[in-house]
Amino acid sequence: MLSQQELIQLFQETRKDSEHICSFLETEDYVVQPIVDVSPPKWHLGHTTWFFEEFVLKKYADSHKLFDDNTAYVFNSYYESVGDKVIRTNRGNLSRPTVAWIYDFRKYVTNAMLELLNSQQLDEQALSVVEIGCHHEKQHQELLYTDIKYILGNNPLFPKYNDEFEENPIQDFKREWLMVPEGVYEIGNKSDDFCYDNEKGAHKTFLCDFEVSNKLVTNAEFIEFIEAGGYKDVLLWHAEAWDWVNENNINSPFYWHKIDGKWHQYTLNGLIKLIPDAPVTHISYYEAFAYAQWKGMRLPTEQEWETAQQYFEWGSRWEWTESAYSPYPNYTKPDGALGEYNGKFMVNQKVLRGGSVATSAKHTRHTYRNFFHPQLRWQFTGFRLVK
Amino acid sequence: MLSQQELIQLFQETRKDSEHICSFLETEDYVVQPIVDVSPPKWHLGHTTWFFEEFVLKKYADSHKLFDDNTAYVFNSYYESVGDKVIRTNRGNLSRPTVAWIYDFRKYVTNAMLELLNSQQLDEQALSVVEIGCHHEKQHQELLYTDIKYILGNNPLFPKYNDEFEENPIQDFKREWLMVPEGVYEIGNKSDDFCYDNEKGAHKTFLCDFEVSNKLVTNAEFIEFIEAGGYKDVLLWHAEAWDWVNENNINSPFYWHKIDGKWHQYTLNGLIKLIPDAPVTHISYYEAFAYAQWKGMRLPTEQEWETAQQYFEWGSRWEWTESAYSPYPNYTKPDGALGEYNGKFMVNQKVLRGGSVATSAKHTRHTYRNFFHPQLRWQFTGFRLVK
Amino acid sequence: MLSQQELIQLFQETRKDSEHICSFLETEDYVVQPIVDVSPPKWHLGHTTWFFEEFVLKKYADSHKLFDDNTAYVFNSYYESVGDKVIRTNRGNLSRPTVAWIYDFRKYVTNAMLELLNSQQLDEQALSVVEIGCHHEKQHQELLYTDIKYILGNNPLFPKYNDEFEENPIQDFKREWLMVPEGVYEIGNKSDDFCYDNEKGAHKTFLCDFEVSNKLVTNAEFIEFIEAGGYKDVLLWHAEAWDWVNENNINSPFYWHKIDGKWHQYTLNGLIKLIPDAPVTHISYYEAFAYAQWKGMRLPTEQEWETAQQYFEWGSRWEWTESAYSPYPNYTKPDGALGEYNGKFMVNQKVLRGGSVATSAKHTRHTYRNFFHPQLRWQFTGFRLVK
Amino acid sequence: MLSQQELIQLFQETRKDSEHICSFLETEDYVVQPIVDVSPPKWHLGHTTWFFEEFVLKKYADSHKLFDDNTAYVFNSYYESVGDKVIRTNRGNLSRPTVAWIYDFRKYVTNAMLELLNSQQLDEQALSVVEIGCHHEKQHQELLYTDIKYILGNNPLFPKYNDEFEENPIQDFKREWLMVPEGVYEIGNKSDDFCYDNEKGAHKTFLCDFEVSNKLVTNAEFIEFIEAGGYKDVLLWHAEAWDWVNENNINSPFYWHKIDGKWHQYTLNGLIKLIPDAPVTHISYYEAFAYAQWKGMRLPTEQEWETAQQYFEWGSRWEWTESAYSPYPNYTKPDGALGEYNGKFMVNQKVLRGGSVATSAKHTRHTYRNFFHPQLRWQFTGFRLVK
């Protein structure tokens, strides 16, 4: 558990980071929502701010005056049952509040928070909510990167975001297969540091022998799959995946473009030639599974991944696992608004492990359980094989 | 036909008017597209500019250098067959080009046009395209008003556009029924002034006796229909209208809100109390028809409207007629890109006559044939009865 | 107006004809509903019977006992507002009541009707309902043919219906263009014989000069359009038609199949080689319009058709006209359940005139106004040109 | 492994059983397909027959002449990639081949099979395909029951199937909680008797302590959940489940009808009063999960179920588990058409264990892994709780 002083620093850094990410945008880029999964950047900035006003200031800062009475309605995401859906698909239709308004809102709430944190000692529960709020904002920072990439990368003009963001680190080492022997292992988070509820409930699990690759699958390797007709071989795909491939004419990872016979990739630095040795990214679970089938191998389960992760490098791609997202055996649902929705997404989603080039510093760890629907590709996803 | 000098003035006024309309917007308001029928204001500004560059400057200004090679792709609307649909629903997903870029584009093209118009005498065909371009932009000015109203009026914060726009002129005179006797009448446009192709082909038509109201149906009258259960009486509605009413839970004109038991209306001046004597507006053909059924009357045909219009005031509401939009008997399709799509919309649309509070000065006339699908409501539509 | 004796004969013939049409079916053919526009044959047999029980026997046969209390629910079509839609798309999901039950129901009602008609003199209103009931059943006879054709013709086994039905009469005469001079003409039905409400209200209309073909467009002529790329030329199509063509991959009339490079047509006699000189059929209004555009001609309006029809042969194809379906000027909606829905379909539909090889004897006439949505093709539709 | 003699008996019984199930139907009942998940009974009869002709007779009966060359096209289900979907949704549109034709087809294939089985000793692989074919047909027997129930139970006339089928066995014993201690257990099928590939690959698994109910949840217990507002409490439902509940207005198990304030249930014996002590059935995984949330308990995993099943009675309801369907650790995909699709459904489905009143004799076992999408309700599904 962080001290209040450490928390002040975490809070300040986190708030600054979000604004730094957006500092490369034009006003117009803050507004649009090309698909339902992508939220407008201004919404992320407002929503993470609303969180602190709603769950900290309203409760613990006695004299706090709300910045605006309509804020909650616009920036709430899923904490109310009915309004939720309407708002989510409508986020990109709202030109107001403006970007300037949102920055004012941020400044107002950041200042009020700092005043609160600097003026009195908060109890443990309050500090815990502040900490959650910082991690919540860090999660949205990753979404800011991926949503900005979607917005710019699906514009016919392919504008670049900036020149700095490095999304294709090379794995310049040899592929090796790490052997993990059969046995009972323990997984889950037992540390006192921050983690999400779904990581808790450390428990034993039995694993059979397996071998796991020390490297992620690369672009060059994925091209072999494409050239071998992988996208056209029904036997490699789940039934629902095959429908998805055909209805959407999927024939390469997302953001790939074949121009004059050469594969290119849209990146946050603009359109570039595909880098063969970079780990493949922006692929669905379906594509990861099909590739593994084609190789006669498979994806790891999340238990295997967590057990073996100490022996390989990870963190540049969220790694699809074979595991469907479901609660750990000892999981107990916490009370209250912050915890109550944890079980809500535990169906039809696959667990991803690790972290990506877009994950905020200090935000992931080896027990972190990310999850997405198997067809989604706008995150920096990748995979490694098990045999 | 206007002289080149008159045309320069029309052109300058028209360009200025579009920018004046948008001068009340925030940058964010230029970007969004809440429904497919509504285009982002920045798209209207770009598209009307593209028109002059594509059809005038490229053809008649020898040394003209395109402002940007990607413009056409983004601002073309329906003049290419396949790209059309993709772009239309995507207009609101494009944060680039920016608003600033579009104003630069406008300035560049306006200047190039004025240079062309001031430096050499254009032939009749060229002048005719310039004139069409001005009217084309005036049409988009009306869409700017209605699309801005949609964007702001469907925002939960109900921001106002400005304080000036007057959308509810009162008809403070008594209702009278004008008798038009049976006979052969001529309709269509025979003037030398500008008009659209679909108005030409003046021809005779036979009309039976009819009586037409000198007044549009008012808000107060429409409330009677609502209170009599008009929206719930299947016998008043077309089969397709009844589905539409029920699937969309339609129970009042668009932009009406019942707040604390009182009807309000969102207007470009913000949310106001409904004005009983103002002509009802933002209603579909279906609702106009149902109201007429309920009164035991009917809507005029466009031939009746055109014949009788000299005896009543019109111009505050586009008036739904009973006529389906189809070509006039002597209509011949003109050649070339500008004319070729005239027949394209002549199915499943109803003719509207008159003009509205949002129609640009000098843009409408008694032979003008507007047309929309019968369920659309975001224009300033209204109706008058015939018996 | 028919005498009661004549009506008895009409009734008996009509009832027999429906059963004769179905005598060529297997039990299974009575049950299915491949698309919403097509009703299961057993539904037609039941619905036409329900009509007589509901509107005649319940009202005029004092001691009539309903065959079954649930009949109305299943066989009502659109005479109740809410239940309607649910039932229409569900008709093909109902295995009960069985076909045998429906024939028992028919026999019971036919006998009760004959007993009523033979035992007492009915008043004029009652006789008029009986006459409408016969014409209603004749309308459903045409639907029986076209629905059976759809059911069998979309089965991969292409079963034939019978060997007798003649659907491709040749027009073995030369094409000529009949000149109709400008003037005021009268259209509409003024006879005392049976006609539908929508034909009444005879009235004057002004027609400009036109020339109309004495022949329908033939299969051979339509092949020229296909081979000239007609289905791929966006300029020939309405905006909505172009979407329809592309979303449904339309590239020939319905029921055409190219087998080993030769055009074939599914007919009620099974799959045959296309007959070049037969009038083209099973085409949408959109296709008729596109063909006319391609020829530089147009379709007649319904007023033109009715005025000119005395000079050409008609009756093998329902002929698409350019006219949108709307009420005649003097039309007044009759009261009561039988009449109340007449205005209900008067939007987004095109008028067809004439009749087809599937139209029952004595069922059509030169004032008959049929109407369908412009994309529908399962009726025996065709067209002739005007210039 | 069964001997050839035992297999002949299994085959004969199986073929007879399918026909016995259908002996209570009218011809019309064989034809319809009210939803995509339900196939017409005649399709089941044909498809199971096609299986024997395609995979046994074509391969092992040298002189076998196909009954009809078009059979495969109509009765294949998913063994071809592209044709599949088109056919599945179309099954209910095909009136031909007729029911009589299908019974002829069955007789022909049954006879050819018996001739083959009685005339020569088949090798092990051939016998194995025959055995699979029998179990395949037994699977379709369960679908026959559930599909027939859907067809009759969604008919407004609620016809009964027969008087014999017993679908609501009472559990007349006390609820007890069976304690299973933490430890490594083995699951999977190691027997030599027939089982499906997905059960093989027996392996160890680690289970934490748990207690499982000896009884399924009953109708009376489920009514408590309804009356406590369970269907209206968003906190009990997965995000996707909540959408499903609201879009489909779900407020009770499938086939339940509240008539005059009393719960009734459509059963294969017709509409009856709900039996309080019978195990609840026709519920989705979502409803089972919501009920468990409401009780503060959970569903078992499939590993827990298999380990504990020896201590409780099972077989009247397919029991939803918490486990997503995925391959066992040692699973290896078999070659060839029969095996190749095993992995195809292993995403977005939940495992069900046990068996139901509609499961054929000898068809299920304690290692059997059934699986369905979490929203499906037309099977005889139920659940038991774990704490």
C-alpha cells in the first residue's frame, strides 16, 4: 500500500501523462468515435476526471462544489444500468462539452484533489480509492493510444500521431522452447501492492508438461501463414471465426496495407514498411488460434503463461491465451459501486496476459488479467506458442 | 441569365453567407455526424468548395494548381458511383482535414475563382456552372442550419446556436379556404432565370375543383391531434408509417419535449416553450398525412400547390404534398456529371413545395421541387390542408 | 351488380378454382414460407375461407356455429392492427392447423355459404360482401400461383408444379408505336360491375403527346441490356435501386439461371430454356426503369396506360408504370373493416396495370390498379415502353 | 469396442428409435424451422441417413448405388465449408424432398447397411464409423425431441406431442451439500467403450475445497428468484446477459406461461400447471448464473462436476457449468472428415454435463461434454449449485 505522499506523486504523474498523450492531437481528433469500441479522446479525459470527482471529492472533500451538474451524465460509463448503452454509441455524436471545457474540468478536479491530499490525512479506504483512480486513468491511457491510433489510422489521409512512440521493438534473440514440467503450481496475486480484484484469490493449479516459446510470433512468420493460404483454410478456424473472416473480408492483421506488392503497416509514426522481425500485432484471438493450428501447436492457458513468464521477456504485446475469462476459485465479489461490476464481463472473453508498448509504466504485472472479445484487434495484441 | 458582374456578386455573397452561418460554432461542432442524413458542417464547407475547384477551376482556369490532391476523395459526395456510400456514413469519423485546413481551402478557392471571374470573360456554359455552384452552396446552407440544429438539439446539454435565428414566424390571420375551380392549368418553370432541371418542361395538367387553406397547420392544432390519440390510431396511418411510429416510439413532432407537463421545443435559440400559433414543423409526411386523415381532409398535390400558391403566403415551412417525386412529362436528362444524377432520386420520395426559414435568400421560387423520404423530419417541414 | 343466382355460381367456381390450383401440391408444399412476401398455400386456403365466415356467416347466417374458435387468430391478415406483423413472418412456422383440417374448414364454410345463399334472399350489402369475398379469393389465387412458384422454384431440386400452366405466351406480331395525341382524357371506373374502390372516382386528366409500344419488352431484348452491361451502369439506376442491385447481386431477372452458358428459366412446368420471344417477366420496377433509361425511353404513367390500352393486347404480364400509387382526386375512404385499409398502402409503391397469366378469369379489367414495392419480383411482372 | 454382432443390434435399435419418435407427428410437423437452431424433423431423419450412406456405404459397400444424387446437397450439415450456412437457415423453406421420400431413403439405407453388416466382416475402422453413426443418430434423437417441442410449443394452438413422454421427474429427497476436499483429481475418459474425442486425454486437475448440492434447483425455488425481482436486478447478470434479457423481454424460463395468475409450462404432453418440485428447465446459462449470484453461490466447473457426480443423481437435465468449452490439455485433433471439426466450436460456448430426459438410452456418461452458447434455452437444461 502506498503512503499518502507516494500517492500524491502517483496522482500527479498520472494526470500529467494523460495530458501529455493528448498534446499531439488537433482539437478535431478529440471528438470522433469511428466504432463503438473506440471512445473519443475527450471522453477519456473527462471520464477519468469524473471518477475522482464522483468517488473521492464528493465523498471525502466536504466543501467540494461540483464543477458542473451535467458532468456525470456525460462521463459516466457503465456505473448506471440503463443509460449506459445509449451513451456509449453516442459518445462520438457529442460536440459539447468542448475540449477546452474538459481541460478546465481536469484542472479544477486535479487542483481540488491535490488540495484534499495535501491538507488532511485520508483514511485507508479513501487512499485506496485514490489509488484505484490512478490505475483506472492509466488503463484509459492505454485506450487513448489505441483509440487515437484507430482514429488516425482509419482516416484516408493516414496522419501521423508523433515521431516518438515506439511500437515495434525487435526481439533480436533466437527462438528457444522452455520446458515446464508437470506439477501443482500456485497462481494469483498475494502481494500487498496494488492489484485488481480478479487477480486475487491465489490458488493451486495442476499443469501437465509443456514447452513454451521464448519469442512472440513475428511479422515475417505471420506472412508465411498468409502466403500458405491460412486465411482461406476453413479447417484452421473456429466456426464463429470463419464467419467473421468472411463477413469482414479479413486477410491480414489490422493496420496492414499491401501497397505496390509490399506489406506496409500504419503505426503511430505514420505508414511504414512492415518490419519483419517485429512481433506481429493487432490480431484477434481467432487469428492467433488459426496460426497455432496451422503450426500444429497451440496457445498457452493463462495458468501456463503465469507459471512460465519468469523465463521469457514480455510486455510489448498483450498475449492472447487459450483461457476463457472466468473468476478464480476463491473469488468473492466486493461490495459497492467500484467493485460490483467485476463479474460482469466474465463470459465470451479471452484472457490476455503481459502488457504492451501502450501500457502505462507501473500499470501491469505478471498476475494481471486483461480480457477482450476474441474478434477484437485494435489493441496491441500478439501471441506466443506452446507445444 | 445573370451577367458575369452579377454572378461575381452572387458568388461573393454566397461564399460569405456559408462562413457566417458557421461563425457561431465551436470547432468540435464542425466534426460530428450523429445520423447518416446529417453531414458534419466542415464537410459542407469543404464539399461546396470542392465543387468550384472540380467543375470550374480545373476546367476553365488554365494555370490553376489544386490546393491538395486528396481533397476530391474526401469531399466528393455522390458523383462517383462506388465510393459514395462508404464515405457518407464515415463523414463523422474523419477528424482530418481540420477545420482550419478547410478555411484555408475555402480562401484559396474563393480567391482563385474571383481571379478567374475578374480576369476574363467566361462563356455561357462556364457561367452557368458558376451559377449552379452558387445555388448548390445555397442548398448546403439550408442543410448547414438543419444539420447544426440536429447536432446541438440532440446533445443532452441543449446548447443554443445563436440568439438571432428566427424559426417560428406567427401567421396572425384567419384561416380561409381558397376555392380553385376545375380546369386545365400550366405548371413548371418557363422563366429565363436560374432554376433546376426538374422544374423545367412546363406542361398542362388537369385539376378537379379543390379548396386549400391559406394557413399552415399550427402547433396548437397539432396538439389537438396528439391529445385525440392520433399517434395511436392505426386507421390514420400508412402501413409503413405505422411500423415507423411504433419502432421509433414516435409520439410528437421532432424536437418537442414535454417538461413538467408543458410542451417545449428545441430551437436554434435553445429550448423554449412551444409557441401555439407558430406553424408546426419537423414532422414527417406520415404525420402530415395522418393529421389530414384525422381531419377528413388531405394534402395538396404539387400541381394543386403550384396553381394555388399565388393566393397564400408561403416560405416558412417546406410543405409536404401528396405527390411522389417523378419526372415531368417532357423531362429530358441532361448530359454530363452535373446533370446526370437528376433522375436518381425519383422513387420513394415525396415532393415538398415552398421553402423554409432556413432557405437561403434567392434560393427558392414557386416552381421549386424539393423532395425527401416520407419519414424524414430534420428539415423545417410543415403542411397545409386541402378539402 | 350480379344477381344472387349469378353470385352463387361465381362463388362455387371460385371456391373450386382455389382447390384445383392446390391439387397439384404435396402436403409439404402447403406449409413453407421462404420469404415474408410469400405465404404458405395452406394459409391462403384458410384465409380466404375465414373471410367468408367472418364477414358473411357471422353477420348474416343467424344460426351459424364457428368451425373453430381459434381460426380467426391464425387466418386474419391485416384487419387487426397489432397482431398482424407477428403473424405474417410466422406463417411458415406453423405446422398446425394441418392441411386436412383446412380442407375440412373450407368444406364446412362453403356448405354453410351455399345453404345461406340458397335459403334466403340477401340484401344488397350482404351480396356485395359475398362478391368482394369472391374477388378477394381470386386475388389470392394469383398469389397461390406466384407463391407456389417461389416455393418450388427456390428449391434446389427445381420440382415442377404441373405440365399445363402456360406462362410464356409469344407475342408474334411486329412492334409498332401507337401515337396518342395531347388532350384531356377521362380515367377511372364508372361501370356498375364490380370494381375495387381505388378505381372509382372517374376523373379527367391532361396527357401530353406520347407514343406507346404495342408489344411488351421480350426476353431477347432484355438479354441485349444485360450484355451491354446494363446491370453495371450506375447511371441507369435510381439511387435505391443501385444499392438493391449491389446488395443482392442482381444480374438478371428472377428465376433466370445460366447453365453451361445458356439462359434458362424456372417455370411452373420446371426448368426450361429461355424463350427469346416471350415477354420478359419477374423483374422489378427498378429493372424496367433502367432498361427504359438505357433505350432513351420511359415507362408509361398509369393514366397513359389506361388511355392507350384499347389499342394494344395486354394481360400476360402485370405492367409496371411510372406512377406512384396514390388516391384518385375524388377518392373517399369507405367506412367499416372491409374498406378501411384502402389508403394504407398508398406510399412507396408503384402502380401496375393489366394482369398476368396467373390472374384469375374475370378478375382484372382496364381500370384495375395493382401496386407493389418497386423491388419486388415474384409476381409475373413485365413492361412496355413509351417515347 | 462393440463386436459386429452387438453393433448390428445397436444400429437396428437406433434406426427404429428415430422413427418411433416421429411416429407421433403430422406430415406438416416434419417441415417447419421456426428458428435457425431448430431443424425440421424430416431433415434430422434424412441427415442421419445421409451420414451412413456417405461415410459407410460409399466407402465400404462396393456395389452400393446411391439412393439419389442430390441427397448429399440437401442433407449435409457442416462437412462442407461454404454451402453450410445457406442451407442451415433454409432448411425450413424446403418442401421437397417429401417426408414419404425420406422414409423411402431411410429404408433403402437401413437395408443396405444391414446387408453390408450381415454379409461380411468389417475392419475396425469401418466398425468404428458405424458406431459413431449410431451415436450421431442418438444425438439427433435428442434434437428431434427438443425441436419438436419448439415447433409445437411455439404454435398458438399448443398441440400436444403425445401422452407418454415424461419430462418432469420429481427429486423427492432432501437437499444436502456434499463436501469434496482439495486435491489433485483425474478427469477424462479412459474406458475402451465408445466416447467422443473431446472426452479423451484423461489428465490431472487440482481442485480447491467445494460443496455441491445433491439436488437440482427446482421450479419452486426459481419462482422465488423471479418474485424477488431477479430478472430486473442488473447486478446479477453478465453484461451480455443483461442486453439479452432486455432485448428479448426475458422474465421467466422458456415455455413458461402465466395464465390467470398461475404459472403453466408447455410440455410434450401439452400445457400443464407448473410442478413446483420438478427441476427447473429450459433456462440459459445466463439465468443459471444470475440465480447463483442471487443465492451467493456459484455453478460448478466441469472438473468439479465430473469429480463429484458419483455422489449425486443426474440425467434429467443438462447441467450448465461455469466452464467455457476448450480442448483438454492432451487433446490431439484426429485426421479426416469425421474428426476434423471437433475444435471448431470451442469458443464462446459453455460446457453442460449429465444428460436429460430427452437423451437417448446409452448415449451419455459421466465424462460426456456437451456444449451450447450461453443464451440457448430450447434444450432440457438445468443446474445445481456449489458453495
